[in-house]
Amino acid sequence: MKKKVLATLLTAAMVAGCLVGCGGGSGDSAADTAPAADSALAADSAAGDTAGDTAGDTAGGDAAAEPVDYGSGTITIWVAENTVDFTTQKAQEFFDANPDMAGYTFTVEPVGEGDAASNMLTDVEGGADIFGFAQDQITRLVSAGALSPIVNDNLTFVTSNNDEGSANAAVVGDVTYAYPMTSDNGYFLYYDKSVVTDPTSLEKIVSDCEAAGKNFYMEINSGWYQPAFFFATGCTLTYDTDDAGNFTQCNVDYASDAGVVALKEIIELASSPAFQNGSSVDNGTNIGAIVDGTWDSGSAQTAFGDNYACAKLPSFEGSDGNTYQLSGFGGYKLLGIKPQVEPGKLAVCHALAQYLTNKDTQLARYNAVGWGPSNVEAQQDSTIQADVALSALAEQLQYTIPQGNYPGDYWTLATSLGDDVISGTISASSSDEELTNVLQNFQDTCISYAQ
């Protein structure tokens, strides 16, 4: 009976694959092929194996059942250079445990999350079958037809195993397009505990750095770090997209009393002699404290030595007398699958992607290269809990929003706003009316990107 079910599902998958090969657009290709692959994995679950959670027989079935013919070919995987050896090991484990998929060989190539999206957009057909990317690239990838939708049991795998932020980061419109790999792409405070006496207050951190002749680093001319102030005071800046990844609306209210409070705080910070614009420990000098991410934890430990410490971002007292907790973006690394003509290959890609993003693999990846897991069970592991940088980030992520999809021009616009503060074009002598006008122009320009 299982053999008949699997054969039926594979036949349906082949029909879907044929439809893809007969000239549908890239968006149609993704939609047509994904359900077929998911059906094969659903059959695995019914047979007693959950793809990705175990390295067991992905095809499922009993000893009397014939294995599903997944076909044969080569699967190309793109991952960050420092995870090539790790990914190669894990992919080999997967295929060793799934002999019914032995028709496939694989290659793992060093293409980082930032470059993967650009390369895929340049040549989707020639790109990798499975590739890691930063979540802020997902809209462009969907628009280019470079991502296969995640549906049915595969979708359940994503939503039930990963934290809400990372699962939401994989969504465009109402469709999920990727498997979360990490929940560690955010920022928090690294500091020298011999200098900073109270990491919960921005004013006290700056004062301590001034008194010690140390520098406080934060990149205020970055569209990634700058929103920490505006989101803190309750401002909004997000974009809506349709299922094709097109920007349909900008939700922004920077031109408001709350926005003025945030901008004044940025100006006040920039006026301190301790302030330095930046976000890299390796590029900093004489650091007392820095707003940075987990990718610099090793450098921060080296820089601070025994005085190394981490905390969520501090709060600040606004010009209106109220206290605000610095907020900002949370970011995630995702694993996507290119739409495939052959449904058998797509099924294998989904099963392999799940294996590369399950709890055990995420924990092993943390131990190998330090990437923080998105899997909720892995996050509770004692090793993860003992990592002070990841713990600080986890606390900070409670006050942030997942970084959605933003037009490329937004980042340039945010840089210009920060540069105007750094240069003194916008300063403490600027009136509230002048600051409101600056923010109104910023807001109107953001809105124009979705029109």
C-alpha cells in the first residue's frame, strides 16, 4: 500500500515537473513544483520518518516496499566560506543515511549570504540548487523566481521548529520561501566592564567612556543601526510586499513628535567627544563600548580580555523626559531552494535542506563556527545559554522587529540622514520645526519607493 501511495505521489510530482518544463514563468515553476516535493516528504512522515529531524530513510516505507525513484543528478550548495567543510560533512551524512537518494552527488561551494543573492539574480538557472542568504534579500529573490515555496509538511517543519522571528523572515506576502538557519543577525552592546559601570543607560555609558578617555561606537549613518532610536520611541518604518516581492506600501511615521525625540537623541550622542561612528571591533580603537553583532564576538573578547562583557542595548532619556529602550532590527540567515524542473530532485533538495537546518545540525554548526540557532529547542541547549553574546542578543531581540524587505534606496537615504548629523548640518541648534521638516522629507522619500 505504501509503495502505491509513493508511486502515485511521484507520478503527480512528475506531472508538475512536466508543467514547469513546458514553459511556465519562474513564479509558476516554483508554485507548481513545490507541492509535489512536499507530498513525497509527507509520505515519509506517514511511513514513520520525519525528513530533516532524523537521518533515517527519507522515502519511508517498510522492508517490502520498493524505494521511490528520486532520479539522479548533481545538487549544488552555496554556503559561507567558513561553513563549507561543515556543510560538506553534514550533506554526506544525509546521503549516507538515505541510500534511496544515492543517485545524487553534491558539491558545496563558498558563496556567502551577501553574494549568493546577487549571483542568483544574475543567473537563476546557473545558480545553486540550495543556497544560504540573508533575509533582507528574500524579496528580490522571489521577484526573480529564484526560490521554491515551502508548503504543507515542509511549512510545518519551518513554523513548528523555529522561533517566530526567523519563521516570519522567510515569508513574502503570505508565502514561506526558505528554511531558517540562524537567529543571530542582530546587534547589542559589547563593553569593557572596567570602564562601563551601568550598561543599561546610554547616558551613563557615554559618560563613563568620556571620563575614561575611551570611545563609544555606534553606526548612526546606517539604515541597519539607525532605526534603533526611532523604533525605541514608537516610530514605524516597514514595507509591505505582494507575493511577487513588489513593494506595495510604506508604513512610516518618522515625521512626528516621536521621530523628533529619536532624532534629537542621535544628535546628542553624536555630539559627545567619546562618540565614534562605526560598528566593527576590528576597525575600532580605544573602545570602551560598541554596538555590534555576534559576528564580532571573538574580536570583542580579544579586545576586552578579562573585562569582556555583553548586554542588550541600553535605554535613553528622551528630550521629552521619557525613558526609551533602544530597539532596531533582528536578522536571520535562511536556506533557499531554487525551483526545479525534476520533481524528484526538488524532493531531495527539500529533505536535504531540512537536514541542514534541523536542531542537531544547528547545534553542531554553532559548535563549529559559532552561528546562533533559530531552532527553539536548540536555543535552550546549555551551551547556547552559556554564550554571553548570544544571550545578550536573545534579550535584545525581544525589543526589536524582524528586518523585513526594504528597497535598496532606503539604505542610501538612511546614510544621508546620519551623515547630516555627523557633519553638523543637523545639530542641537536645529529647531523642532526644522527637524520635523527633515523627517518629513525622509518620510516622503521612503513612501515614494513603494509607488
